[in-house]
Amino acid sequence: MNDKPPVFSQTFGKTLEKYYVPLALLLMLLASYNFFFKLGNLPVWDWDEARYATNAYEMVQNHDYGICTYSHTVDEWNKKPFLGSWGIILGYRLFGYGVLGMRFYSALSSLLIMAMLLWLVPKVWGRAPALVAGLALPLTPPFLFSHGARMGDYCAFFCLFYVLFLICLFKAEERGPYLPLAGLCVGLGFLVYSFHAVQMLAVMGVYLILTGLYRKISIGKYLGFAAGCLLPILGWVVWRGSYPDGVKFMTESFTYDLISHTTREVEGHVGPTDYYLSYLGQHDLFLSLYFILALFLYFAVVGFKADFKNKGLTLLSLSVLIPMGLFSVARSKLGWYLDPIYPSLAVLIGWVSFRIFRDGNFRTAGKSILLFLLVVALLRSEREIWKTINFPDSKPSQNLLADLAKTHPAPGLPIWGPVWFQADQFMAEVVCQLNPLRYGNLDEVLSQKGYLMLEKDLKNQNSAFVQAHHLVVFLENDEWMLIKL
């Protein structure tokens, strides 16, 4: 078996090694563009993003940072602990109450993940695989848009702790408090995204058994892991349990976030067992096809051997396969549950690419074709990302409220509407600093102060109402209009 790479492969690899630092900085610039450019542009997404952002805003308004409220009543839907809301509040403190402030901590978390990959991967597998991983991660569309880097959701923040956990677990055998720190990452991950942290424990258990490391780690380190994991969670349990609804909240959090999502289809989020494979193919088609082809070529030529002594590769593989397996078995299916696997998947793409490229058993023509396909996959992904960033969907109701915040700020006034979807409520309550209220009959609000938001319906009933009562429309677009009462 000829393991000596061809001269071209040696030259190309040495060039990447030599210029690693400037190339890594360029990748950080690319990631910064993909994560941050026009981050504050609309639209805001209903459900998780808008609701979590409103929860965080009301935490500040209520001067209570331990409980989530929505419309200033205890939120019966968001059963997550507080840490994700604190991340959003950080963005609010830095950039004000707006879309940029809501999403900033997700983009920052993703950029930190990117920096960690470019720092750690060269130490384990080399600089060339690190550069490919550093290209693949910020060019993975679902990592950005599926509750990820460019969304005001909890996923990117949780992903940061997931990656830190993997790094600490990888170093657990070394001297230092790495295993207790891994436990702390589990605990903090729970405080961000609740029982999703269970996947970390599953990865750790299987990893320690397969590699045999469970025999080499002292009891003291296991106790340190348990302390790091449980103390933050127990502290939160005591704090949240001190509220009047504490016991009820804890019970419902366990039954809804863990039991219900595992055993039944919640809120219509259904899918077959192969849901997540189909999801990757649909939302990350080009890189997924490239990765499958690269793996096929590698195993076809080199062969498959389960070498659990390669701790890094074992951990990477488990950090992808175990979450996919757990969520595939669960009855409820949501694509963004896969967000934590994308950093590991990017590193695996880098690893297999350069194993093939440096192996003398692969013909130069085959390597050239594979390199061409990788470049095409990355360029197509970046094209999709660029289009999504620069040409977002239009949400006329949100656009009108954004214009209201810019041109007619009047904090504290009520704004009446027929129905408040969560994204519109975020825009009205958080961005405009108004009090969204729902009217039952239009005549009821004419004697009120504040704003009236009406849709331009096809039958022109609302327009006729405005004309009949001599109301003045001071802001409007193709679908909505605003009246000052």
C-alpha cells in the first residue's frame, strides 16, 4: 500500500501549512460576514425567535431574571431555563431593543465556535483539514438560518457549550480540570436548552466505553464532572422552585420538554425515522453530497476499520451520530435539533478530504475531481447564503412597525390590532415599545388613545371604515395601514 502522497499534494499541503495564519484570518472574515452582515434585517420569525426575544425583553421590564413571561403573564409555552434569555439581554444591552440586539449573541456564539475549530483542529489533525473545516462551517446554510447563527434562538448558544464540552471531553485524560469543565458545559447547556443536554451525556458515555477511557479516569474527576454538571442545575431548580408556580413549572418542563417530545408528536412536528437524513439533503444538499461521496471513496480504497484508539475521530463521529440517532427515534421532529452536529461535521469533511488528498492510493485525476466538487459545493452554499442575506422575504406588517419605530416613536402607548402573531408582537412591544392589544370590534377603539393597525383586506372593509370615520392614515404599505387615534 503506497501511503506516500504525490509531489503536487505535498506542495499544496505545505503551502496551506505555511500560510495557515493569514488563511485562517480570511476564514474568520468570511464567517463574520456570513454571521453578522445585515443581521438586523427583517424578517423576524414567529414562534421561537420572536417569543424568546419577547421573553427576554419582559425579563428586563419586570426586573425579574428568573422567570419568562409573555404579554406580562407567566409563559406557559417556553419551558426552558433562563440562560438563553440572558444571552438575548446581552445583545439588548449592547445594541438596544431591536432585531440586531436579539440576534447578536447567536452570531457571536457561532463566531467563537469557528475560532475554536481553527485553534484546536490544527493541533490534532493538521492545518490543512482545519482550513477545510473552517470553510465548511460558515458555508453550511442550516447552521446559519435554521435557528442558528443568524437567528435569535437558543440553538447557537447551546451549540457553543456543546463544542466546549467536546473539547474538554477530548482532553479529559490529560492533567487539569477538563472533565469537571465538561460537566460544567453540560450544566450550562441545560440552563440554555433544557433536556437537550442529555445528548452530551449520551456522547460521553459511549465515547468513554468505546475508547476504554472510563478505566483511566479517576473517581475524583468523575465526582468533579458530577459537581460541575449538577450544581448549576440544582441552583436553578432552587431559584425557579422558589416562585409560586415553581413545582408546577418543573413538572411541566420535564413532561413537555423531555417526555412529550420523545414519546409523541408535539405541535404537529412529525416525520419518519429518516427525517434528519432527508433534512440534511434538503437544506445542506451540496456539502452533504460531497461528504457522502468522499466517505464512499475513502472506504472503497482504504477500507473501513473501527479504530476506537483514534480518540478524536471517535468523538467526532459520535458527536454526529448519537444526536441524529436519538432525535430520529424521538417522535417529534424538528430540523434545528441537528444544529450542534454541524461543527463536528465540518471537521469530518476536512479530515476525510485531506486523508484522500494526501493518500498515494488515490489517483491524481480522482483527487482533482473531488477537489472540484468541494469547491463547487462551497461556492453553491455561499451563493445560497448570500441570496438569503441580501434578499430576505418581505413581511409587510413587520416593515410597517419598523417604520413606526423610526418615524413616530411613542413609548408606552397602546397599539390595537386584529390579531398579534408573535413576530408582530415582538416588533410592536420590543422594537416600538408599545402595548399590543387586540380589538374585538373596530368601533370599540375609536375612543381610545394610541395606534390602530389595520390590514388592507380584499373587500376594502377596513378602508371603508377609515373613510366613514374620517380617520387619518399616517403610515401604510401595500398590505397594512396605521392610524393615530
